[in-house]
Amino acid sequence: MSGSGPSTSLVAMTANTREKTSTSGKTPVTLLGLGAMGTALAGTWLAAGHPLTVWNRTPARAAGLVAEGAKGAGSAAEAVAASTLVVVCLLDDASVGEALAEADLTGKDLVNLTTTTPDQARARADWARDRGARYLDGGIMAVPPMVGVPEAGGYVFYSGAAELFEQHRETLAVPVGTRYVGADAGHAALHDVALLSGMYGMFAGIHHAFALIRKEDIDPVEFAPLLADWLAAMAQGVHLAADQLRSGDYTKGVVSNLGMQVAGTPTFLATAEQQGVSTELLLPYFDLMARRLAEASGDEDLTGVVELLVRGE
């Protein structure tokens, strides 16, 4: 639809949506942002019977949802005015500020699912409160195909106003599961980035492992289950590391101590060299291990490297 005004058919669709709002008992939702994730979220709310108003910077992206019963807004401000619950799923924090610059947020419940840093989320929460809105920040732990598929295991971290989360918990849980992680508005983004950082570290190890066998007569497809099973078994170390961090005792429950593991690192580096594989994914971590050993007990577990990272040394 164009920004010049609603068509006759859209007026009719809008009227139908208003009738559903008064009879369905479902919370009306405004959604700003119709990228792949936003479109997936919108589809689940529509399918569940929630009156839905949508806006996207490129209006054509709203056409399919409008055809399915959503109301298309000509501007973000118009979309915000349509519902108390306003969900934002845009490119970045700057785009959130730009989209909402002309919107009246007084009395609105603003849920921001845009990927940001923790400090950006906290600043956006203050910004929303200054404009009369309650605020929740969200970190989406799912990809679009997981939305609306409960068995896929996707969920969203939420942080910010607890009463706001409780009020809209049922509506927010329609697309994917919900996990509230505290009143600090930055904690959803922090949980999101922390989990994804762990994921990227795992992928780094996976790719190094495949690089080692790449030139050999070893089928990567046959090797993959061995690697996946090994990583799954080693993932249990997450719980031991958490217990050690909570207690401050890095010697607790140690199976392979730091001294022994540092002594073994030359073998990994030599193997990579012999296989013609770069050590650039391994060396930073091995360097941290060696530095920790130099200042702490060799009886520790690997978890002590966290202290080096936190200190930024």
C-alpha cells in the first residue's frame, strides 16, 4: 500500500479487525519491522487471533500480512497509536530511535526485540520512560523458521519492567517461549550476546577440527557424528565452570588440571602445522591458559582464564 491513504478494501479490513478487537478477547499488537523475523512473529499473532497493526519502512512488505487480516499503517506513529502493546523488531538501536521519533509513546507498553548491546538497551529504557512508556527489552534466541513451532525450542529473553512482562506474558509467548531475566533492561541483551558468544567459540573449534582433516582421506560427513558427540559430552563442563565461578575455587572437581593441559598445547600447534592449518583460532586461548598458569596454581581447571578476560589483561 502507498502512504497516500488507505484503499477501500483496506478500510474494510480495518473495520473487520476492529470488530475482532472487541470480540476476540485477544490483546491487540502493533509490530514495527517486517524483516524475516518480524514477518514470522506477525504471522503467529495473526494466526492466534490477535488484532495486528504492522508498519515497515518499505510498505510493500506489509501487503501479505494485510491480505491475511492485519492493519497496515502508513507511518510508525500511526501504527503506535493503534495499540497499547507495541513490539519493535528493527535493524539496530539507531533505527528504533528513528522509527519512533514522531510517535506518541504516552501510556504505551514498548517491547524492543531489536538486537542491541546491554548499554543501548538501558539507554533505550530510560528514553522510553521519559516519553511515558513502560519498557521491556528482548533477546531472541531463535531463527525465523523456529517461530510458531514450540517443539523447535526457540525463546526470547526479556528484561525490564516485571509487571509489564507479567501483564503481556501470554501474548509474548505466542510466537516463541519467554524467559524473564530481571529488572535490569540490559540483561536480555547480555544473555543473548553471552550465549551467542559461546556458540561462536564452539563454531571456531568445529571449523579448526574440520580443517585438520580437510586434506586427508577422512570423510567429513562420517567424522561429524564423532565431533558432535564429543562436543555434547564436553558441554557438561559448563556446569562445573559455573560452580567453580560461584565458589571461587577453581580447583574444585578438576579432572585435567591447567598445568597438564598447558603442557599438551605444543602437540596441538605442531599437528596444525603438519596439516598445513593456521593456528589463529587456537593461539589466543592457549596464550590465556599459559598466562593463567604463570600466575596461579597448576592444579586449577581452565575456568581461571575468565579472570584474565574480565580484567582485560
